Amino acid sequence: MTAAASRSARAVYRERLARSFRENGYETATAEDADGGVRTAREFSPQGAVLDLRMPGDGLESLKRLIDEHPGIRAVILTGYGGIATAIEAVRAGAIDYLTKPADAEQILAVLSGQRHPQADESYQAPSLDRLEWEHIQRVLHDHGDNISRASETLGLHRRSLQRKLQKYPPNQ
């Protein structure tokens, strides 16, 4: 997916969630990036926030800034690249939960309102080894600014092997 397509997909998802929140009676404001989110929160003084881990400007850094400026805020981190390490990092930074996309408005609102976590039921299935590998590769790549050469060194993979893995679609489970 190109950077422009990724921004467009994020915008559509963000606006769809905002519309769903409004339809459920919540006053909602949105922002395209981390800095915009912090500025909007200063004007809006929200009770809750939904942040994308890989939003432009770094979702975890934005979370830390929001918590510093609004100590009582209930924040949820969303990501398409869920992993245990990033979930722990998000919760340590102050998030009340960490959900993988595509989380819908009902799931997010249930978490923000303190109701039972929607993914904590008996139907939960642990991700497959292939999925965990794919998520780890995505995180390492992100940590290295999408530099394939540096990520391949960190992962101990040949650059071409990493490129082949990146061309595959993410495993479903």
C-alpha cells in the first residue's frame, strides 16, 4: 500500500468511527496526526481518546502528551500491527486498552466506558506464529523508519528475504 493510500484509508476509518460515535451521542473531534490531536485535545478537553499507534507523528508519543496534559483521559490505542510488546508499551504509557483494527465503534465505546472487554470472551483465538512473525517484522520495519536494509540487519534476514516477506499479505490469524 502506498503512503497516500494508507493516509486515505486512515482518514476513511477515522471519519467512520467519528460518525459512529456521534450517532451514539458522543461529541467528537478528529485530527490527522499526533500534533493535531494534541492541539484538538487542548481546545476540546476530551474525556476519552482513540489513537492509532502508527499515526503520523507517533501514536505512543501523542498518548504520553495527552496523558500529561489531561491526566484523567481514558485513551485506547488502535493498531493494525498488534503485538505483545507494543501492547505493554501502550498500557505503560497510560492507555486503558489496546485494540487491533478493524475495531468497530461498539468495541471501542465498550472499552472507553469500562464495560467488559469485547475480545475477552471464550471465542478468543491466539494469533498464529505466521501472524506474530508478520507483526514483528512490521514493528521492526516501522522502528527503522521503513528502511528495509536496517530492518533486515536487525531481524537477521537477507534483504531480499525480507522484501519477499513484505510482499505477502498479512496472515488472517
